[in-house]
Amino acid sequence: MGSLLHPVGPESTRVYWLRRGAVVLALVLVVAALAWVFRPQPEAPIVASPPSVTPVATPTVTPTPSTTPSPTPTGPLACDATNSTLGLAGYQKVKQDGKQPFTLTITNTGKQSCVLDLKPSTFTLTVKSGTDLIWTTEHCDKWVPSAKVKGLKPGKAHEFTITWPVARSGEGCKTAESLLGAGTYVATAAFAGDATARKPFVVTKAS
């Protein structure tokens, strides 16, 4: 026991105490290191994730197109195929060197007055032999007696005459001088596209 407190050796007492202090310090450091290594580890805190939110789709509202009412026509209507009938009359027989005066009528069959606009763009008269086109007002605008009747009353008719010279026609108001062959011919009138009338007749030989 005395040798521990009073070391004996060739070195001085101070040296032995320093050595003992170094050993004790080393032991303390080893124990402290072991305590640090094996200390209980704190558990990591659990962080709650925020609940996911599913976006709600906003319904798309399609505007309903407004219906614009059709304007009500004001004033007299035009005389056309919906409210008019066309009449065509003429000789049943005509000679090769004679003339055929066609009498035409446009009658208002509607319930109110209509405006009659008679002109080459709204009226045509043709003469054919089978499929052979003989004569037509489309070859000459002046063959159509243009007229503007502003108030053709219901049931009333506009009458006019177109005289056919019993000859072929050509562009530029031309008519042939040669006589047509005897036989059956058909005249066809058309007004406003769909209103039509036909008149078959016979061309006989000249006397």
C-alpha cells in the first residue's frame, strides 16, 4: 500500500505521479467514449403527411344560343311560283308563213296582293319540235314585254301577248327566213323558275 502512494524507483516521485495521472485520464476517456457510443438513440419524430386533396372539376356551362325569330315580311310579297299560276294559249293550227300570237296570263293565287316583276330574267317562252329548240325569248330580251305590277290582287291576272313569227331564232334577236317544216310543235312558258305552262299546236304547210 505504501508503494502505491509512494512509488519507489530510479525516477523521481513526480514522474511516477504524472504517469499514473496519464493512465487514469486514458481510462476516463475510454469509459466516456464507450458511454457515448452505447447511449440510447432518440427516436426520430413521426411527421404526419397532410391529407391529399383531390381537385374537384368545375362543370363547364355551355351557353344556350338564343333563337332569333325570323323577321316577319312587311309589305306586298313578290309574285312567284308559290302564289302564282301561269296560263298559255294560242292557235291550235298555224301556217308555215303565218304568225302565232301566244296569250299568256300570270294569276295571283295567294291570299294577299303580290308584286309582279315581269322581265327576261323571270320569264321565258320557248318553242320546240321534239328535242329541237326552234325559238326562245332568251335570244332577245326585247321579245319579253317587261312589266312591273306593284299590287296584283288575289284572284287577279296580268295578261300579255308574245307573237312568234313561225321561224327559228338565234342570238342577237335574229330569226331565220327559211320556212319551218310542217308538224307538231310545243310552246313552253316559265315564270319565276317553277311556274310553267305548255301549249302543243300544229304547223301546216303554206297555202
